[in-house]
Amino acid sequence: MTNAWDEVRAAIDAEDATTVAALVAGFDEERRREVARELPGYLPVARAAGWRRDEERERERQARRVELLRQAERRGRPIQALADEHTLYTEQVSSRWMEPMRVAGAGTIAGAAAVVTWLSKRDLARFWEPDEVDDTAPILQVVAARPAAWQRDLAVRMALRLRAARPEPDRRVRLALELLRRTGAEPPEHDPLTLAWIAASQPAELAGDPLLDTMAPRLFAAEGVGRLLRADREWPAALAGLARSGRIGRAALLDGCRARFLRAGEAADQRFFVRMYEILDPALDEVAPHVGDYLALLASAPANVADLALRQVRRAGPVPPERAGEAVEGLLFRGEGRLVRAGLSWLDRLLKDPAGDLDAYAPALAAALVCESGDARDRAVKLAVKHARRFSPLGAETIREAVALLPAGQGAELAEVFGGEPAPAPEPVRFVPMPLPAVPPPAPLPRLEIPETLVRLPLSEFDWMSSELWLDGFVRLAAGRPGGPERARLAAVLAPLAARCPDSRFRRRPWWNTGDWAAAMARELAEPGAERRAHPEGRLTVEERVPEMTHSSLGRLMPLARYAEVYEALAERRLPPYLLGTPTWANGLLDAETLVERLEGYEREGVAALPLDLRQALLRLSRTVTDEVAERAARLSGEIGRTVARWLTDRPEEPRVVLTWGTHQGDTRITSEFVSGPEYRELLGDLLVPRMHDESCERLLAVLAGHRELAAARSVYTLRTYWPLNKPSLEDLWLLVSADGPAGPGLCLLLAHFLMRGPGAGAVLPLLHLAATGDLPGEELGRRLADLLRRDGNGHSKALAALRAAAERGAHREVWQVVRGLLPACLPGPNDRATTAHTRLMRFAADVAEWAGARGELAVVARLAARTRGSELARQARRLHDLLTTET
């Protein structure tokens, strides 16, 4: 008869969590203790056994793939056309021993705290959690056999162990919430629990959730709720519907929104609460008792909250004069033009009251006179002049103090009535253009001259230059006569590396590291034909050993494919004396003259180029070609020479890049599509196939140094991600600027991203370098900047400051082209309300157009210039329109 542990261990070894749950749920206390004693010591044993089973499953999968390849070859079809092919590439679930171990611990460990610790062990955690190994149900089954108080304790402890909410709730969240629902335990006041409940709940199913009554009030108290739900529209509608049905209290929702407004916070984090309040649409009797709260919000709340508060104040009716003056003054000190205008309208109504004491409103009017908005200042001047006689000497003195702070024209108008000295009109500042900065040449790529240096180079997928130097050095040093002293010396130096490639390694696939291929090259160099002798039958081809191009990033896979090509050439005795694709410069570029010189040597010695090496050379090829180099290229006689000569002098049309914004599990992604002609389709092949991988810009550029836009378009995939993935950095922007090839949407999007951080964020100098080389597509940059500004809703002032800094440092003509792309998308339409951001943009556009001597009418500017209103936006539009339409 088997004991309890033997039964549970057998189920764990069988990777059967369901059986473990059935066993443990029926155990008495003594048998639980027996299993609990053995579990910790069995953890490393289960892990090792699980790894062995995973390896066996992988061998079986590879064997199926080999069989499918044979079937495809027999049928004369690609493997992708076979019905079973897709099953080879679905995500393979490994470590299936974890869930049975988790279930066993949850059902047998005595203390609730110890169970939580067991379930939270790093050894039992998965990086990703496929649905087929979800162990929530079996854990709930074994926990249900425990005492009720113990279950409640476990539920609370599991809830308190939660941390930040994920876009897709994991099994910790599901287990904690389900325990709370089943046990009836009081959910602890823990902000991550509230966020987890939101993330794991469907708004349409809230009515039947036992946790709703407890968790709904916490929506207004927990930190992070506004950020999590800022773009959500289902939750506000669902909660309002529950309030209408009486399932939850309407007053509690309104009180919660007001409390959240009074706590302040960023405008984006208040969107959810503003949206809910608007959907609830409180009646007048629900608003009137809280007018004091709404008045308090006018001065300092985020703009969207202040807008809402102002609407409620207007609905509530007249406000006592002493409170009205204070509220108006708060509005007039704000930076948002629409709120300042609303404050002025309110002030105008207050000033029209013949019985009113105007001195009480003098501080508010003075605040409006010095606000940022030119339109608001104009209106404030008119109000002050209109009601000047009704101010006492004390109130007039308050207004007079603002005269010197106003622009010259407005100050003079006010001084005529109130006195004071207006500021003198500023002398016009003549713009003196600066020369663009010189662009330093890239550093040359070093060469390895002796075998010993190969041993000291690290072969890492994260260090493209070391991998490139090793491959280049190996080919040149191994190109000597077979059996000669040079090759013998190289083989001796690489003997320790060759020892890392035993016979058994030739049966494994794929080889994911350049070190694997380097070891095989060293072994082949020392023992020619080593792989054939090790496995005369069933030998894997090099293609089978190279990972599929969709299985990782291009910057990782291309070096592996190049190493594989060199290894195959070495084994087949057709290794060239040197490679064509090795860069000339440390930025990955290959000089045109260097490539022509290498091809001349190939033709003299009758060497055949390696296909992938030639593709790499063309992808890195510099666009700078002198007449002499073009003439030398034209004299090349071979087919490859003629191909290179055509790429140097008559390059095919560049691939067109299309960027698309989307989401992946709630996270922003920017995907790229490439539309190209036949020549580029042949060159790029499967290098740019869609892949769900974040890619390092630096390693992409190592492959695509002569086509920086392709690298930029792939690297911006994660530009706006919140996940811990590779994101293009300012250093990557510099690498793109130092590379070659036309710039397009990808590079412009990345440059715009950093321009929005302001002139001190480091994007101004890369812009100047692109301008100095003539490679800046200004209008495209303007369109991409407009797209980001539209999506973010802020950043206008920092972006304009960065563009102004670039214009003042010599790129004024290029910045004007940026502005041409920016204006159509950023200026208000016929039915849109103008803001101070629009005015700042128009003023800046007029300045830059004057500096650049720009000409050529812009329809969007002409439309605004034709407005009859005397606003600052219209004045600046007329100024710009006159500049653009005046003959030189």
C-alpha cells in the first residue's frame, strides 16, 4: 500500500495538477503533514526531472519538424504549406511540474502564511502563464477542505501580497479575488488589490460581484485608479447604470468624484472621474449644497476638473460677491486661455452690477492684465478702461501697477486712463544666422591582425562589433594554405574554443549563439571534416541549425546566419580570403571604395562571393560615391560586380515605410510595413518579416547601417510602451543620425519624440547634424511631431522651444520646413476653439518664416488671417501670411 507522499509524488511526476488536487482534498490532517514535510526537499528533484522531460519534448518536436521537412521535399512544397507545420511554432509550455507542486503545497502546508510564501516562491513562478496550466481551480479545490477561518486568513494574506496591476491579470490576482469572493472575507484596504480587482473585472458583470459593495468606494481612494482607467469608457457607464438600478448608491459615487477632484492630481488621472460625474449628470439639488467645493476647484484643479466645476457653479446660481471675486481671481491666474476667458466673462457680469463694489474685483482684473494670453489681456484692458470711473483711488492704484508690466501697446492704452509709465516698445532684434555645426567623420573599424586577439574577443549577441571583428579576423587568418603555418597557428590558438564543440553538439539545433558557430569553425579548422566523421548518417544541414528568421530579432539572427554561412564555406573548402560585408567604419557603414576594392580582388583571384555576405555588404553600403569609384565599379566584369556598380550609380527606389499605431494587450505598439520594388525585395528577403519582438536599434543598425530608416521604423515598435522592453533611446537617435540612407517616418518619429522633451533633452544637436548633411525631411518631421502632440495633448511649449533652439543655431530654413508640416495638423479648424498653444505656434511660425525668408502661401494660415476678430492668433496669422505672400 502506498503512503500519501508516494501518491502525491507520482502525480507530480506525471505533471497532473488535477490528480494532486483530488488526492490532497481527501487527506486527513496527518496525511497532509506527511506530504508537507517532503515537499520542500523535493523541489530541486522535481525541477531537474521537469527539465529532462522538457528536453525530451523538444527532441520530439524537432524530430517532427525533420519529418515534415522530408514530407515537404517529397511533395515539392514549402514546409509552411503543410497543415501540421503551424503546431511546431506554437508556444511550447515547459516546466509543467510547477502547478502540481503549487497545488500540493496549497493543500497540505499547515499555516496560511506559509501557503502564501509557498505559492509566491520564485522557483514556482512563470514568466508567462498559458491558459492550459492555470492552477486556480485545483488550488481552490484543495483550499476548500480547510477550516473556514483558515480560508479567510489565506484570502486576506493573498490579497495583501498583490503588487502592481498588470494589463492581463495573472493567476495570483485571479486566486486572491476568487478566495475573497468564496470565503466572504473582508477585502483589506490595499491599493494594489483595488487595481487588481479593476483589471480582472468585466464592467458588464459587476452587478453580480460579491466584492462590488466593498470595492466600489475604494475606486475613489486608491492611488492609481485614475491612471488605470483614464481611457476607459465602460466602467463609468457601468457604475452609472448600477446607480440607476439602485445596486449601488448614487450619492456615494458623486461624493467620491468630488473627493477625488479635491485631492488634485494630473488632468489625465482625473479623466475617469470627470467622465463618471458627467454620465451621472447630477440634478441642481445635488449640486447646490456643494458650491463651496466647486469654487475651491477653480483656482488650482486640473483644467478638465476646473471646467466641470465652473459649469456646476454657473448652474447653482448667484455667488456672494466676496466669494465671487476670489473665484474670478483664481480663474484669471490660470494659464489655460479658455478658463481665463471664462473668468473675464464672469468678471464682466460682476462689473456691470451698478450696486457692486468694483474695488473688490480690482485684484482679479489686475491678474487678467498680466496673464499669458494676449486675447485675455486685450479684453481685460477694455474692461478696465470701460469701468475706470467706478474704481476708487485705491482700486485704480491696483490697476495702475499693472501698466508697466503690459506690452507697450496695451500698456499705453491703459495708461491714458489710469496713468503710469508703460513699458517702452522693444527694439526689433535682427536675426543673425549661425553656421550649422560640422559633422565629425565616423571612427574606422579596427582590424585583427594576429590569432591571439580572437581569443580575447567576447562573442556576445549584445556586442555586434566584437562578433563582426571575430568573423572578419577568422576568415582572413584562416584563408592561408591548408596545412600551412598560418592556419596551424590559428588552429592552435583556437584549440580551447574547438574543445567546446564535441561530437554531440552537431546533433543539436538550433544554435542560438555565435559562440556555438565559432567553436564549430575552430573544430573544423583543426580537424577538417569533423562533423562528417562524427555523424556520417543523419547529419543536420546548416540551414536546419540556423534559427528561423521569425523567432527572434534581426540584430540577433543576421550574425548567426553569417557565421553559419562562413562555417559551411570552411567545411566545403570555398572560404574566401576576406569578407565583403565587413564594415569600414565603427558605425556599421561600408565605404563604397572599400567594397569596390574588395570586389576587384575577388575578380583577380577568381573568388566566388558568399550570398549572405554580399547582401550584408549592400545593406551597409554608404551612399557617398565619387566619380573615380563609380568608374572603377563600372569596370568590374562579373555579375556581382555589375550588381554593385548598379547599386552605386543607379540605386533602385527606396522602400516606402508605413507606420501604424496599435496596441498589444493594452500596451501601445507602432508597427512598420515596407513597400518595395523587386530589387529591394530580393535584397531584404525575409529580413524584415513581421515579428513580435522588441529590437535593439544599435543591433538593427549593425545590419542596416546604409538603410537607417528601415532600422528606425523597426525600433520605434516599442517607443511608447509601458512594458519593460527595449525602447529606442537618445543614444540610438545619435546612431541613426551617424548612419546613412534617406530619413523617413521612423527616424522622424523618434526625433519628434525627443524634441517634445524640450531643448535640454538632447535632440537639438542630432537635428542640426541632419540639417548639416541635408538629410532632414522637415515636413515629415513636422507631421510626426503633430501626430505626437495630438496624441499626448501636451508638450507644445517644449517642442517649440527645442525647434527655436535649432533655428537659432543655424537650422532656421530646415525648421521652417518642419513648421510647414506642423501647421496644417496643429492649427484650429473652422469650428474649433483657439487656445494659447495655437497662438504660440503661430507666433513662432512667423518668427521662423522671417528668419528663413520663406515664401509661398499656406491655406491654413490664409484662412486664419482672414478672420475679422482682433485676436492675437489672427494678428500673428496675418503677420505670417504677409511674409509668405510678399514678393522678395
